[in-house]
Amino acid sequence: MSQTFQLVVVSAGTSDPSSTRLLADRVAGRVTALAGRRGQTVTTSVVELRELASEIANALVSNHVGPKLQKAVSALQHADGVVASTPVYKAGASGLFTSFFQLLDNDLLIAKPVVLAATAGTARHALVVDDQMRGLFAYLRTVVVPTSLFASTEDWQDNGLNKRIDRAALELVALMAAGFEKTVREESWGSYQHEFGSAGGTELTIDLDSDLMRLAAGGAAN
């Protein structure tokens, strides 16, 4: 039986076209091709963060999630794999990129396979993916593939970039095909620490009549 995977590309590029989106698209293309060789189908959707900038900023200060932002969150919720790509500014991932992922529910991406990618004008920023981005996605409890991707201006003409893209794409396909996220959510979800009000309703397993919950609500413990 053929498998169909939902791949979501998140790009924080600010220009159109952008090298950040180009790198993400190349990864998505290789994921689709490699999965196709296995008889699997990949459906790709793209979240362009520059189109959500105003809603992201509004959500940061008001907690109001606009319709475009909600659509992006929903796409990630149902994704089997994610490609997250950002430009690098002053030795750090784009503020737009980090703000978007900081807005997400802490439980949304648990066990989801992710490819991390970044672009910059100089190789001086090459460690940003492993030094900064992996920490953010570790906090979100994703499964980041071993191969991180970084492309500076000179890398686009280097065949080494294509080899790294192939590696990362294969790693993502393997994780999606293994059903790692599904296994974790079905068999180990209760073993994770969840915040009340998150996890799409699974927080209802919390004992609301416990001493701790009564104290949190301003009552008294027995």
C-alpha cells in the first residue's frame, strides 16, 4: 500500500524570490523524488513567514491568532515532515523565524521529523544551524535529522551542497516512512510533560480534582 506524506516547508525569506526559499524548495524536491523511488507520495505546502509578519507580531503582543497564522499552525499540526529554512542576520536566525516557532504550542511538533536549513552571505554564519536552531527545535521536542544545511553565496556553485541536501532529504524520508511520530503519539504521549490547555485536548486526562489543581485555581487542598 502506497504511503502519502504531508510535507510543510517553512521559509523566513523576506525577498521574492529568496535564497532561503530556494534552499527549502530544493530540499522538498529531493524529498519528493526520493520518496517516489520508494513508491511513496509527498504533498508539499509552503508557509511564507513574510506573508504572516503582521499576524505574528500581533500574536506576540495580544495572543490573538489571525486566520493566516492559524492556517499555518494547522498545516504544521498535520505535517508528517517539516523543512524549516531561515536567513541569518548578525550571527542569528531571523527574528521572524524564531518568533513564529516561539508562538507555537509546546506540544504541536513533538516527534515530528525536521530538516533545518539556513542561508547567509558569508560562511562565517555556518554554525548558526547547529549552535542555535537545533536548541530551539530540541525544546519543541522535534526529531531533527542529523544533516543540517547551510548555504552561503559561494555554496550555490559547490556540488557539496547538493550532496548535503540529498543526505538530509533521505534522512527525512526514512523518518517519515518509519512512522516515528505516529508511534510516539500513540504509545508514549502520556509520558511527556504537557502544559494545561495544550496537546489538542489530551490535557483532559489531568486530574482536575487533585490538591495541586485546586491550589492552582485558588482553592484549598484537602
